[in-house]
Amino acid sequence: MNTLFWLIVAGLILAALAMLVPALLKKQLPVDDDHQQRNIKIARQRLAELKQQLQDGVLTQTQFDEQYAELQLILNDDIQAAVLTQPSNRQGRWVIPLLALLLPCLSVFIYLMLGDVNALNKIELQANETKAAENVAQMIAKLEQRLRQQPDDMEGWKMLARSYSYLQQYQQAADVYAKLYRMQPEDIDVQLQYANNLAMSRGGRMAGEPEQLIGRVLQKQPENNNALWLAGMAKAEQGDYKQAKHYWEKLAALLPANSESLPQVRQMLAALDAELAKQAAAVPAVEIQVRVDIDTALKAKLPADTTLFIYAQAVTGPKMPLAIVRKQLADLPLKLVLNDSMAMQPSTHLGDYPQLRIVARLSQSGQATTQPGDLIGSTELSQPFADRVATVLINQEVK
């Protein structure tokens, strides 16, 4: 906890006690004591006058007794008022030690429940961050001006990109790294930073160009730690937890035992294992035996290296292949197995659908999308798929 904060708290509590304690210690005088003394003096003078009037015969004994009794009553009221005010001289002093104990304790308790003991640290940190951001912004302005005059300054461009990334201006950083990538396409660090900032500018999504950049890095440096981490992120984003686990297990094996990143990698691996366990428990594994052949009259129409796609798709539901295998015309006739490991989207499973269509298509263009001139054949299966064999004959031409 901040020492300055507690010094301020102690000062405020002492100030509060300094205002309250003197008021409790102050002696309280009898209420209107001077007035009472004057009343007593007047009463004595009046008594002397009454006695003189009795002697002079102005008052009878009865009248004297009545006025004397009235005068005594007035004096008794003043004397009793003076006596009643005396105990107030010490009244309330017992509160002082109680107040001195409870006020600090109660104040600290309420603050710990409702306040923030690190508020001063946060304010100071925020001020430092704001100042640092202002300094970086000023540096960026000067750097941009210099780069307009020296456009071939590679280190200057890298510093500009890092500065944008520091300010979390990811799109600007990605634009600069894209320029650097065009200027230095073999720079691994530039490719990684470009991929990372481009993904951040898209809300953290790695699909598309970021993933492609990471793939190129891994082709050149299969054991690049940053590339393995980002590749795992990309696969986890797609739901391909097995491939993500492959990348992160490799990364964990490469990191030193005292690496600060290692606990986080292990934590992510544990999360992947949990997701894989859920998938395994939710959907039973399905394997479909497939036999594919082609009509003899059609086989001679295409070269032997024509691409052959064999895939399963839902009869009702999404038309994206649930499992797919790529072969060639020369492989026919052939036997193979379609299962969930061949899925284009790991989150989809063959067992999720009541009916499947098994398709075999020869693509003249080599593309996954069907085009005129392709040769095709298909068959349908219904649940249960276990121990089923799908026989597909390619006997039609796509018009």
C-alpha cells in the first residue's frame, strides 16, 4: 500500500479529532450565571424593603408573608438551576477515548470496503503512460517528417511501425509493416510483426493473410517460437484444436524451463485438451468405407493426373464438405476411408447428420468448386454409418 496515502489518511483523522476533542473537553458554565446572581441580589434588596415596609406599617403581616413566600420561590428556582448546570462540566468526556479509537478504525474499514488503496499509484501510472504516449506521438511526427525526406531508411520505418503498435494503432502499424514486407520480403521479423498487427487490426482474427504469412515463416523456420505461437492461435480460432496442440506442444518443448511464456503455453494446452475431450465425448467417431471407380467410356476423356475429390456432405444442411480427400484419376479404382480427421472444419462431424451424400468428382481445373466439364458420381447413406460401404461410380459430366 502507498505510504503517502496512509499519511494523508492519518492527517485527516487527526484533523477530525482536533476539531471534536476540544469541544468535548471544554467546561460548560452554568446557564446565564450572571443573570442568576443579579436576581439573587435583587431579591435580597426586595426582602430588606419588605421588612422596612412591615416595620413602617405599610404592609400587614399577612401581606408580608405572602410576598416573602413568593420571593423565596423565585430564589429557589435560581439556586436549583445553578445546581443542575454543574454536572455538565464533565458530561460527555467518556466519549473522547471511544471516539479516538472508533474514528480511525471505522474510517479505514469503510475505505477498504468501498475505496481503492492503490488509487494514487494508478493515477501516477496513468499520468506516466499519458506522458509516454505524448512523447511517442511527438516522436512519430518527427519520424514521419524524416522518412518523407529519407524513404529508404529501413530502421526508421521499423521504428515507426513499432511506435504505432505501442500506441495500439494496429492498422497504421500493419500498413507500415506491409511496406516493409514489400521492401524486405525475406525479413522474418517483419513478416511476423506484419501478421500480428494485421490480425490485431481485425479484432484478433488470424484467418486469411495473417495465417498465410505465418505459414511462410514456418516453412523457412519451423522452430520459430513466435510463428509457432501465432500458428497455434490461428488453428485454435478455426476450431482445429489438434493442429493448434501440435504447434504449442512443439513450442513448449523449445522454450527454456525458466521462460515466462512457458506457463501460459501449458495453460493453453490444457484448455485445448479440455476442448478435445468435449468433442470426443459429444460425438462418436464415424468411419465410412468408400469405393470409387469410373465408367470406362469416360476415363479416356481426361488425363491421368486430373484432380479427384472424394468427399462427404450433408443431404440436408450445409453443403460444405464434412470430410474430403484429394486423389488423381490414375488412382482409380480405389478404396479409402472418410472420417472426422479429414474435416475442413474440425467443429463439424459426420455423425452430426442423419443422411450423407458421398461424392467423387474429377476436376479439370483442379479447383474445389464444381465447373462445367467435370465428371461426377455420388451415392447416399443414412444412419447408422458404422460398417457401411459407399460405392460411387463416376458416370456423369457436369453441364
